[in-house]
Amino acid sequence: MKEPEASPYSPAQIKKFIEEVKVEFFKIVWPDRKMTLGLTGVVVALTVVISIYLGTVDLLLGKVVASILR
């Protein structure tokens, strides 16, 4: 009978991984407040524009289908 395989992740490997994650985390260059607000504005504006576009297309296609089905 075959014995179950041991987990490939030992506590030492897990500890090393966590330490490496910490090192990489401190290398991150976080955006400043101005950039964050600017990019948030871009996302909101694009969301509004795309919503208006899709709403218009939906309205027009709904009218086309309704006129065909009459």
C-alpha cells in the first residue's frame, strides 16, 4: 500500500515565502493622492459615457425589435 505523500510546503518554506512577500511589498510605489483622484475621475467618467452609450443602443434596438414585431 502506498503511503500518502507529505505536503511539499514545510514551515521553513512558508516562512521564507512570507519574508519574500514582505520584501516585495515594500518595493511597491504607491500613487499619490492627486494621481489616485485623477484616475478615479477617469474611471467614473468612462463608466458614465459607456452607460449612456449602452443605454442608447438598448433603447434603439428595443424600438427596432418592437417595430418589427408589430
